[in-house]
Amino acid sequence: MNLNDLKNEWINELTQPLMIAGPCSAESEAQMLETAKRIKESNANVSVFRAGIWKPRTKPNGFEGVGVIGLNWLKKVKEEYGFKTATEVANAHHVFAALEADVDVLWIGARSTVNPFTVQEIAMALRGTDKPVFVKNPVNPDLALWIGALERLLGQDIKNLGVIHRGFSTYQKTKYRNNPNWQIALDFKSQFPNIPMLIDPSHICGNRTGLADITQEALNVGYQGAIIESHCNPDEAWSDASQQITPEVLAELIGNLKVRNSNLAGFEGEMGRHRTLISDLDFQLIELLSQRMKISEKIGKLKKENDIAIFQPERWKVITEYATQKAKETGMSQEFIEKVFKAIHEESIEVQNNIMIDKKLSSL
């Protein structure tokens, strides 16, 4: 059996889209129960209550979760408010404790996914469970690691699987805490359309603004739900306070979401025409890029012959200014145009650098 053989019918037993919500960390029984009570009373379309029991922190001496005692609070949430419960597991000890407490849904965090040894340990501890297990994308943009983690779980006869897109770490400062890198998640979704995918807007945004937009974007491209951090008193939260929202705000956010219909019945003809045009334009773009790189080769040869450095800062400045101007003129995203031109420029440098390397090799 491989990942494409999985049916994942378990998700159909839960409210659609699947909404998982609750505090980043379990802090006290009172905090857990009040948050759950207010989510319930606000009529938020939430079927699974989440809370971090063990919290992996970047530096030591910070709050790293309340530990096993928090599992008892999750039990009370289930008993008093009827939610299914979910938490993160990062080693075999966590798994055994969570299973003993009958936590309904488990997930493997981004820091764990990046380590095959950790994932294997968790998979072996979970062997044969019928509980849904989600895998968050690894912190670094590595699709193979993400897929490999799921294959390790499947290798231990764990068949109710899902993934969570929580964004990817980047050294560069952006408006996101973790850059979405949508293409990586969509590549996964394209390869494994049978595996449910949730969005984690809380960790992508790192703050309360943009949560609704990111969640809606995910639903627009066919994600099955979201996992969102909600706290009864976000400003006083012991971890990730800036990205948590009250249950009432959560209910409003979920209530305003629009689930897109994946059925194209009645639109196939028109959609097909648009896609044909896009395919034609894509082909033209590739042809134009090919021509551009051939010119870059000629420029590289000239630079080689005259011992001129490949990178010319003034030229790059002209290109970026031109890109900014064209973005304004066309109404396109300046950020997108800059990314495109940067990628083209980097490839052009690579083409010219290969020519320089050839020169060095031929002189040996």
C-alpha cells in the first residue's frame, strides 16, 4: 500500500470544513474550560478542540507546556462540551500518554517532521492506531521530508492521515511569521489529493491580522479546513499571545468564510477555454525565457572575454526599478513582479557563471 491508496474516510465523519481550535498551550483547567465554553456558546463551527500539552521552544527556560496534567483538562473539555480533542506529540512518551488519555486527534509538529528519527519513533509508538494523525510541514521547505514522514506512519499501519500547512521558516523578514510557500503545499496536494490538508493561519501569520485572508485562500484552493489558535484571554497567553484570538472573534472569522465548490459541472467549457489560453501563454513565456537566456549566454561570453565581473549592481538596480514601474502600470503585485525578475536574474547569473567556470576549467 502507498499513500495514494488511502481512503481517509474519517474526515467525512466530521463537520465540513474541519475546524480545529483552542489555545496554543494548556495553561490551567479554568483557562481550558472557559475557552471551550465560549467557543461552544459562540456557535463557532468547531468540532475539534486543540491545546498544546508539550511545547517545543526555541530556547530553554521558557514555558514548555504543563505536561501530562493538561491531558486531564482535555478530557474535561470533551466531557463537558462534547468536542473531540487534539494535541501535538513529539516523542513516544507523548504518544503513550495521549493515547491513554484518549485524545481523538494527534499531530506531529514542524520541528519533529524535519527529523526522520523522531518521526520514526512517533510512528512506532502509534503503530496501528485508527486515530487521525496530522503531519505539519517541516520548518524548512522540503517536500520530500513531508512526504517521507507520512510514509513512515503508513509503514506502521497508520492509515487515517492528514497534513497541516503551517508555512516555512525563512531568514528574511517578511509580513509572515512563516512564509506560506503555497506552491510546495499545492505540489503536495497535487500528488496526494486523497490526503486531507488543513491550513494553520496562526503560525503562518504570527499575529491576529491576516488570519481570515489566509484561511480563505486555503479554502479557495481546496483545503479541507483549518487549525486556529483561540484563547479566552489572548493578551495574557503564556505562549504565542500575538497570534491567538478570542472565541467570539473566531466564530466571526469562521462564519465569514466561503467554501468553494470543487464541482465544475456546467462550467467545463468556459473553464476549458480559459485553461487553453493559459497553457498557450505559459508556452509563450517559456519560449521568451529561453530566448532571454540565450542572450545572457552571449553577454556571459563577452564578460568572459573581457574579464568583467558577472554581477553588475547598477544593472540590477535598473531592472528592479523597471519591475516596480511595470507593477504599478499593470496593477500587478509589486512583490510578485520582483520575485519573477529576481528568479530570472538569478538564472541569468547562473548561466553566465557556468561560462566563467568553463573558462577556468579549460585553463587547467
